[in-house]
Amino acid sequence: MKCFLIIALLPALALGLVVRPCPNGAPIPQDVRVVGCTVEPCIIPIGGMVDMDCDFISPRASATVGAALRIFLGDFQVPYELPPDQRNACNFFEAGSCPVTQGEFINYHLSTPAAAPFAGITVDLELQLSDDSGAPLFCFRSSATIIPV
């Protein structure tokens, strides 16, 4: 029985979250894995951690890679910025390194606290990594429901 349960759960562990493209038309990552979430909306307690891995192939070379996480409530962008140390995505590559070369496989890991002024809402999270000229290397949106602790 244990073997059957493990085999039944393997696809959920191996498959990433299905994400949506950003309005800017940037490519989406090959795979997005969010700890504790396989289907949108992800459930995130206030004060909890958003912990994800993104696999992508760099579409072009870049000396630096910047990260931005934006939060939307409908069409309204909620004021939010990643902490300053997390804006340099190069520091959070699990595979790959900066400078990035065109065609390089990169695994980017983001772990950041979930902060929200109130709970019980569903928001869109937009994660974008950009090259040194500000052009997106990838961008995607996914939904999250913020809950009280």
C-alpha cells in the first residue's frame, strides 16, 4: 500500500505549477515549483514564506539579472518591493551563474516572507527576472489566497 501511495504522489511532486504569462508577452519559465502548492490559487498565511523554484533557459546573455515581484488585486497594483538583497537574482541561482550566457539553463530560487495588509483575499503574483537592460528574461503570474495565521 505504501508503494502505491508513493507512486500515486510522484507526478504531483515532479510537476510544477501551471502559471500564466504576463501581459508584457515575456516568455514564461519552463517549470515553476512552489513549496506546498500544485494548483492555483496557492494558500499563503500572512507571515509565512513564499518558497519557489523557477527553471528557465536564458534567451540572451546578460551581465546581471534583476528580480521583481509585483502583487495585483484585480487591476490594482499593491505597493510592494522585494527586499533589496533579493533584487539581485544572481545571488539566488541554484544552477547557472552571472554573467548569464544565451541558452544557459538556470534554476532561480525565491524565498521571501508573505506580507499583506489583510487576509481573506486572492491576489495575482507576478515574478519577473530582467537582464541588465531591463528587458524580461521571463515573467509569469499566478494566484495566491492570503489567509490569517
